[in-house]
Amino acid sequence: MYKNSIKSKIICNLSQIPGWRTNRKIIVIESDDWGSVRVHNREAFLGMQAVGLDVSKTHYDTVDALESNEDLQDLFSILSDIKDKSGNHPVFTPMCIMGNPDFDKIAASNFEEYYFQPLEETLNEYPKHDKVLDMWKKGIEEKLFSPALHGREHINVVRYLRILQTGDEGMRTAFSHKSVGASSFKGKSYPNYLGALFPESKDEVKQLHLYLKEAGTLFEKYCGYKPLAFIAPNAEEPKELEATLNDIGVKYLTRSKNRLYPLGDGSFKRELNWLGKQNSLGQICIVRNCFFEPVAWGEHSYVKDWIGNCLKEIEIAFRWKKPALISTHRVNYVGFIDPANRDKGIKSLRLLIKSIQNLWPDVEFLSTNELGQLIESERSSLLTNTL
Ligand SMILES: [Zn+2]
């Protein structure tokens, strides 16, 4: 997320210095939000727009629909068409959401209770999505898709339910369209209800442990293995959740370099992170250093040339002997609401990968899990050699 100024270039270079290094030119592509509902469909978008929800301000509130069979098919098609020097395809590490609010049950309770709907049931309510979980598995088998965990749902249960309970016209309208709404209604912003694991109060944290445990169980059901890598949705999670993440199998934590995590009740603590940093549980920190959001507009369109900018970020990463960890959201690759959005995102991705290979013919494509395992294996062989 580096803007084009000398100061930001210096910060970008300096921030690469600490942490794990390699002579290999490694590309990891992490992509958040797979499995989550944002805007249900085009009718939902138009219905929300009609009441004054600010759905046209960003691409997330306009075209970010649940991925369809076709979206995955198109993505896999371009990934399987390309190989690195070892014969491996570019691989997505999708950060996946395991379900969504159960809109019907919440409405039936008159907004008094929150109900969660596992992803397989959400997919059944959509018309072009019956093969999505099979496609996830196909992607895993073909090493094109290496799912990691993003959370149980992408909304904060307490904040979301509270807004609905006030009878807020904007959020209730989004809800009636089985969408999770926009960030603002008639210019008035909502509190951060997308930060699922970002608690307001300390009391809320107990519940977050349970959500993560359920997410771990569903992840194993859908993907056939325990989640090894994790990034929290939208806002940082409390430190104490690392133990539960460890219990459900998570060994690699994608973190911001300068993490401000919540303690609850309005207080926060700062933590500096770098690639390969280990916490007391032995979990390894993964840090992103490249950004690619080619369909972005509104407040997110701070970069004009996403391919050129991403290539510069990769160059800086390789200069400092770091893997390039590219952050790119699902919204770039979905076309259920607007097929032209998916076409633009996928074409841009193909061009980015081809440009990377032209500039660095010896690049290697790894998933986050493979990168984590590589860092771990180097650590353990170093330890063995020094014994
Ligand atoms: Zn997310």
C-alpha cells in the first residue's frame, strides 16, 4: 500500500529489512473474503441504492458477490495455463469465510437473536453456485487454490445485530436483500461491523473463541485439512485468540507490520511484526508487502497503474531478499453481479503474472502454507546444524 512519493519509497524499503530472507524469488498470492456474502445480487444493489445506502462509493459495495462456479472456473483456467521453472502453477491462497448470517432465522426472531448459516447452505440459496465447494476441492487437488482461514463469518455479531435492532432503515434494507450492507447510509457511517473478531468489550472475547473453533471444524469439513494459515477479517483480533487459533491448527498468522490489536473496552496494544517472527506458541508471522486490486475504485483506488505498482513492490521485496507476498481481494475475480468486473480482474492478474515471469524468469509460486513450511524447515535444519 505504498503511494508514489520519496518518503513512502524509503518507508517501503526500510520496512523490508527485518525478518526471514531467501535467495529464492518467491511469489505468494493471498486473497481475502472467499465464501463471504457482501452484495447478494444486482437487484439487491439497486434496492440498497434506492433507499440511500452509499453502495456506489466502492467496488466492495457494488460488485463483491459470493463467488460462483464460473468465477472459480475462470480463475483456475488462467492459473493452470501458467507454470514456473519447477512446473508449478501460480497458486492462490484464498482466505476463506466459513459462512454468513442466516438472514431468514434472524428475521424470524424479530432481530432478537443472531443465527449463523454454514457456507454450504448459503451456496444453496444462489443460482450459479452449486459447485463452489467442489471447485475449492478441485483447486486444492490441482494446487491452484490453497485455502486458509479468514473467520467464521465476516461480520461482528454484536455490532451487526445492534444496528439491526435499532431498526436502522439502511441496514434493514440491506438485510432484506440478504446483503451485509454498505459502510454508510445517506452519508452517515456505520461502526465497523465487518471486523468479525474485533470486539468492543472484553466480555465479547469469550464468544470469539467459540466462533473460531466452529470455523476450524467447518474449514476441515470443506477443505479436508485443518487451517494452517489465518488472517482476521477487516480489523485486528485480540492477542488471546492466538491460543484458540493454535488449537484449531493455525501455525501461520498473516499480520500487519505495525499491528494495533484490541484489548476490549476501548483499549489497544501495539505490536511490531516481521516475516518469520515467532510468538510464544511458535506460530509464525507472515507479512504482506505487495498489493494488487485492479478493479478498485472510490477510496480504494489510490493506485492508477496496479500492475506497474505491484511490479515495483515485488522488485523492492526481491532487492531485500524477501518473498513477494501479494494481497488481492476476491472482489477482483467475481462476476455474478457484473461479468465485466471479473474479466477485468482476471485479465489484469494474467498480465501481472506474465510480467513477473518476464522480469524474473526464475520466480517460484508458493502458497502461504508452503512458505510457512519453508521458513519452519530452514529454522529446524539451522537448529540441527548448530547442535
Ligand atoms: Zn476480509
